[in-house]
Amino acid sequence: MTTFLSNYLGGQWQSPSQAVHTLLDPITGETLAHTGGAAQGLPQAFEFARKEGGRALKAMSYAQRAAMLAEMVKLMQSKRDDYYAISLANSGTTKADSGVDVDGGIFTLGYYAKLGAGLGDATSLTDGAAAVMSKDQLFQSQHMMVPVRGLALFINAFNFPSWGLWEKAAPALLSGVPVVIKPATVTAWLTHRMVADVIEAGLLPPGALSIVCGNSTGLLDALTPFDVMSFTGSADTASKIRSHPSIARDSVRVNIEADSLNVTILGEDAAPGTEAFNLYVDNLVRDMTIKSGQRCTAPRRALVPKGYMHAVAEAAAGKLAAIRTGDPRNAETGMGALVSREQYDSVQAGLAQLKSESSTLFDGSAQPLLDADERSACVAPTLLGVRDTDAATKVHDLEVFGPVSSLMGYRDLAHAMEIAHRGLGSLVASVYSADNAWMASAAQELATSHGRVHLVSPEVAKTHTGHGNVMPASIHGGPGRAGGGEELGGLRALAFYHRKSAIQGPSAALDIAKQNSTPLSY
Ligand code: NAP
């Protein structure tokens, strides 16, 4: 019997409705679960979340809410095996790749539990010191941050059903804001199970966490001006969301995380045989194949000094050849499937477009799949070499969401920077070099078009956190086509879930207003 992923709205599970969407195992094609269609009663359910969930959460201090997150971490840890099993079946990922999502989500939840404990018994935040606005110093202005009145709606992408939930829900719940999650349908099972576990354990007040599976119809219509909304997914869907009346007319605060043509750069000093060169190749191969390339941070564009193109291609091809693609249930499998046959078709179509301006430097499809056939959603890694870096256009515009990367030659630092900016705004750029001054110059320039710049020298070979890994201490999000959003970054994440207001008045009144407040410092 397959699972039906019911909606949890208004503090109760809705009865299973007619099955509209089917979730499949991307290796075997087996049916795993169903969801219904459009959710019913969204305006009332959202009001319940704002009134009941919001009121109960806001009655607690940051430290109390942080303690609640810590309990959720314990619960998640006790059920990791279940989550890995769902991830294997529904996302087709190896154990290591499931860990990026499952454990990455739990880690982020735990991180915010610790940070929140440090905010103590406060119920609001102060932003900076009071500004004196009168000669007698009595009339002052204090910027204060209070939790938003509404709820936080998250519409998430398919690639991180666990991490995508918790990296957003942790700062929202810590801020005292109720959450409604709409996971991408194709992998909604894991999100659904985690939410169901938290609800069943009674760790959150009624209305603090709700879930809608299967259909986004009516979600944006149910938003009101004091709500906030976060979207992660494709640029096409993002543009529809931006133009929805709730966002365009009612100014619902929105955060968008979309496509990204991330870049990884080999420094001019890093000749073949150097440690920086080896680090670059190791990390390029790892970052392009983790989760079968279905990470928004994967390096789609690999920039190397022109003279080193051949050496990089040869070294990377050797490592890629050692990664077997197939069913993650086979211990020999190094890389699992894409999430669905639709994604398989989309990657094949994207590859064909990229190949119109590139040569194939490595094509893993020459090797047979392990325990999987052509009906599965498995795609082996491909490394392309762009024929004319300056004339090429598609490589800077088309995000192929699979284990695909394109190698390009650059002439000098200025040329490398010019190419990097052609992504028109990305989540992350990484640089590998033993020359700290060169990396620092590149970082200053890359920061103008990238949300995160990851520098790796041999000194940090063993300790750096990885180009593609989003760590909660650093902000996640990029300008331009990456969506212009900003998440995480430690306590910076709380700003999205708070309303900043300048409280102007007699200093004595401000002192009283600040009694339950703690300074927001990073
Ligand atoms: P998608 O097709 O845009 O879907 C994303 C979410 O939007 C899903 O939950 C989807 O629901 C929902 N949706 C679809 N149409 C909608 C509409 N008209 N109104 C409201 N919601 C709607 O994206 P995806 O294919 O799941 O994800 C892949 C993309 O996400 C890639 O481009 C990747 O780069 C990007 N991504 C970015 C980040 C980041 O942090 N920047 C992270 C992960 C992924 P259904 O599933 O029910 O259709």
C-alpha cells in the first residue's frame, strides 16, 4: 500500500482526497506515495496559523523557542534511519548524498538552537544604539526589531526536501513566526515525514507548523500583507511569483533563491602538479557529482588558465571515470540518479544545447549503469570544454541541473573576472590558489556578483567547508539571476522574520520598551 501525503492545516490532518500526483522511485519507477490536488480552506488555515501558532510562539522568549528547536533536533536524530530510507527510495541518492540533505538539515536546526539560546529571555531585538534627536537629549530614536505579525510560507525545490525545510524553518520558528511548508511534489515524502514526526511528538504549539503537499494553487492568494514568503526553485516559477498580486500589490516580503551559474576558478599560479591544482581537480569532481549535480551551488562553469586546460581535463576525467553511476543500493555506486525522468529529459536537452558550443572532454555514459537501466533517471557525469570562451553564450545562461560542468580557459585575472560576471549573479564562486594576494583581489571583484566567495589554499585543504556546501554561519543567496535572496548567515537570517521599526520618543519610554530586548549583534 502506498502512502498518501495529506495536508496538515488548521491544526489537523486533512482526510486523504483523490490521488492526483504520484511520487516514484527514480531507479525502479516503483510508486511510493501520492498527493492530492489543490488544498482546501487555505485562508482559514492561514488565519489559524497566524492567530494560534503565532500567538503561542510569540508568548515565548528566544531561549524558549531555541530549546524547542533543540528538542526537534533530538527527535530528528532518533529517526535518521527512516529519513535515509525515504531519501534513497524517493531521491535515488547514495548514503553520502542523502546525508547532505538529511544531516545538513538537522545540523542547521541545531545551529539555530544554539544561537537562539544565546539571545536569552528577550522577546524582541534592538538594532544599533539609540540616536539622540533633540538638544536636551531627551527625544531619541531606537530601531527595534519585532517578530512579523503574519506567517512564513515556504515553497521549496525538489533537491533538498530536508535541508530546504529546516534552513528556513529554524530561523522562522526561532523568531516566533509560524511556518507553512509546500515541498516540491516529486520529493515531498521526506518533508512530509519530518513534519509529521514533529507534529506527532507535540513539540510545537498548534498552528506553528503546517504542510501542503501536491499543489500550489491558492497558496499565494491566501497571503496577507504582514506575511513573508520564501521561494526556492527555477527562475521561471520565480518570475510568476514576483508578479503575483500578493507580492506585487500587497508587498508581502519575498525571498527568492533561483538558478545559478556558479563558477570555480583555478589560480594563475596553480600549475599542474601543485597542491592547489590537485585540490581544484578533486573539488571540481566532487562538487559536480554530489547529489548527481542537483545542488543549486554546483560549479557549472570551471575557469582555468588557458595553458592548463588540457591538464585539468585529463586529471578530472581520470577521477570522473572512477565514479560509477547507478542504483545507490549497490555498494559500488558512487553517484545515484536524478530525481525523475522529467529531470533526466531536461538534463539531456540542456546538454545538447551546451554541446553546440563545446567539445566533450569526458562522457561517463560509456560505462554501463550499475543495477539500473535506461528507464531509470540515472545520468553519468559529463565534462565539457568550451571552444571559444568569449564567443560562447549558452554556458553563461543555461543551468543544466545534473552532473555537468563546462571547462573554460582564461587569459589573466581581469579576463577570469569578466567571465565570472557573465553568470549575471550567482550563489557561489570558488578560487583555488597558493597566492593569497591573487585570491584576495579575485574575492573583492567576485563579491560584486556572488553571494558567497570560497577561497581555498593548500593551508586550508583539510579544513575548508567545500564550494557547494551551504554552512549556516555564512549567507546563502546571490544577486541577479540567482534570485537576489539572502538566507542564513547566523543571526542575519532573523532579519527576514522581523519587522524593523524606528521607535521615536522620550528616552525613558524607550528604555522601558527595550526592557525585553537584546541587541542584535553578529
Ligand atoms: P520549480 O519547478 O520552479 O518548483 C519549485 C517549487 O515551486 C515547487 O514546490 C513547485 O511545486 C512550486 N511551483 C511550481 N509552479 C508554481 C507556481 N506557479 N506558483 C507557486 N509555486 C509553484 O523548481 P524545481 O524544479 O523544483 O527546482 C529546481 C531549481 O531550483 C533549479 O533551477 C535550482 O537551481 C533551483 N534551486 C535553487 C536553490 C537556491 O538556494 N538558490 C536551491 C535549490 C534549488 P510542484 O513541485 O508541486 O510543481
